[in-house]
Amino acid sequence: MRPEVRTFVADGPLPDWDASEAEIDRRDRQLAAIPRPVTAAEARALVSCFGPDDCYGVAWTLLHLIETGPDPVLTVRPAPDANEWHRRLYERAGGL
């Protein structure tokens, strides 16, 4: 796994809307630093980084980054109470 991905994953899930502007900007810059496309292993690791909301659009950037990977990450339908971003990834991959 490339260092940029390890750093992003190590910082955990994206913050929610209550986070400071500086924190949201920092996480957005971390995402921008990750070269595209990601590997399958990197995409699987990045799935754990979705937070409780869209983090002022940063979650969309994360979703699009994960989708640059070679294969759909989620191949089993997420549970009804799963994170909304996991459901979106699954559905956007065609609901395998």
C-alpha cells in the first residue's frame, strides 16, 4: 500500500459536519495526494474511512477515488443499517 493511502487510512473515518474547517481541508488534501488509480487492496482499506455524513463533499471524493480501483469493493449487499456510503458503492457497482 502506498504511503499516501496508509496515512489517510491511519487517520480513520472522515469527520462529520461539526469538524473544523482546518480538519476537513486537511483530509481533503490527503485524498488529493493519493495517485489514481488505487489498487484493489488500497480501495478495500479506504472503504473503512467513510464517516457519518458527506463531510462537505469529501465523502464523494473518497467514493470516486475508491471507484478508480480495478474491481468493485463491496460484492455483498450491505446490511440495511450499514453506512450510507457503503450502500452507494454497492449500488453504483451494479448491485452485484
